[in-house]
Amino acid sequence: MEFAPDGNGVLTGEPAIVPDEAIEGVPEPPVAPTPPSHVKSFWREVLETVLLTVMIFFLVKGLVANFRILGTSMEPNFHTDQLVLVNKAAYFHVDINSWLKLIPGVHPEGQNITWLFGGPKRGDVVIFEPPDVVNEDYIKRVIGLPGDKVEVKNGKVYVNDVALDEPYIKEAPFSPFPAAVVPSGHLFVMGDNRNASRDSRSFGMLSIDLVVGKALMVYWPTGPQWGVVPEVKYGS
């Protein structure tokens, strides 16, 4: 701090007023550089790409799954250790009655299922959680739909009293199964290897809520059975 001298040359306690233009050699404070616009654009694109990738990952995870076949219950069409791509969206459904029950005084009976993408069909190959086994998924073929009468006798499977033509099975079933009607919201499933399969003949009708999805394609290993799972159509 500088002090101004009085008339006698004696420094007084008042600081000298120095004009701004008299201050020399004092550098201006540094100004932060502005990043170029192309740098901002680059990082924005990186962030958008990462977010889009994460969204696609979770979307695909919710719609598609992979499944490893264990066992011989679907021979000769599917083999143990094959990897199958599963369409989890194929059987998305809504039970209208479950929503109606939220309305006071409304008590609908049973289920009233609406399928968003058409629902299961006879001959579909499905992956599901068996009703009596924990942490294990099965792969079987849909034989009976809700309302169908299913029966196994004389080495044939009958749906609504009509014998199915099943060239894809390994051999005719030995054991009979008494006639039963598939209830609403359920399926009757069987393995293609009829005499070495644990299916609806063992654990009963399968709730549609336990179905993970529809087998879409065998993607590993490559070979004669690699590719899209062929559709099997029978019955009306």
C-alpha cells in the first residue's frame, strides 16, 4: 500500500490513489477456454449411444431369452446341450377378470385371458417352469389348449376325440392317459420322446403363467437341426 506525502514531504496515513491506467505489469486473470463445439458434440453422441445401448439391452432381455436343453425328452427333434432362442413375448396375455375383481361388487369367476400376440397353438414348442420343480425349466410341445379334451390310448394321442398325426415323435406312447379337459388358462404339454418324458401326464395341466416363452430357433451347435423351429399344425 502506498501513502501520499503531505506538503512537507512527510508520508501521511492516507493511501495514495493510483489511477487504473498507472498500474502496469499486472496480468489479466486467465479466462477458461471454451471447448470447441465439435468436442461437445462428440461426447453428447457418446452418451446418447451408451444410453441407447443400455435401453436396447434391457428391451431384448425382456423379450428374448436363451435356453439350454438338458435330457432326451424331446428326441428326436431336440437334443441335450442344444441352445435355443426363446420368444418371451409370444404369449404375453392379460387376465381381464383379475382387473374386474378390483371393482367393488364385481366377482367374476375363472379367467378371461386376452392374448396380445395370438396365444399358444397346438404343436408349439414351449419352455416353462414345471409346477412341482423349483429353479428348473422344461421344454415340451403343446398338445391341448383350454377347453380341449385330451386322451392317450392304444398308442395314440387324441384331442377332442380325434387321433393326432404325429410323424415327429420318436415312438408311440406306451402308457394310457385318461380323458381330461384342459381348464381355462392352462395347457396340456408332452415331450416328443413320449416314453421318456415327464410332462402333463405326470404333473397335470400347465398354467399359462408358468410358460417362459416359445422356442424360436436352435442357434447352437450348428448342424442339420440348426435354425428356426419348424411349426407343427394339427387339429382344428
